[in-house]
Amino acid sequence: METNNYGNDGANWIWGIFYYNKNDKRIFPPKRIPWMGWTVNFANWKSILALVVVIAIFFGLMWFIEANL
């Protein structure tokens, strides 16, 4: 359950799709429409690092699968 109302404040969204809030310490806050899942807080360096790690793992797995075919 969300204890603050950061996600509903339009000032925390760049172009309506990128969440950017320095006061919100969550790595993956929920999207504006809850059933759509979570997003990345681009103001938090831990969020950006987590996103880069996930992307690197994805491409690493793709490379590994292609190399072993």
C-alpha cells in the first residue's frame, strides 16, 4: 500500500511517462495506472543502476543463447 501520493502528482512525470522524483526513494514505484505494473524512478541512481543491470542480463542471456546454437 502506498503511503505517499507522489505517483499521482503530475509534476513528478516527465512527458507523462517518465517518473522523476528526488524525494521518492523507491526503486520501482507503481505506475499512474496501478494495473500496468511498476516504473523506474529516474531521479534515483539505484533505479537507473537496476534498469541497466536488468538490460545487461537480458542481452547477456540473448548472446549466450545465440552463441550456443
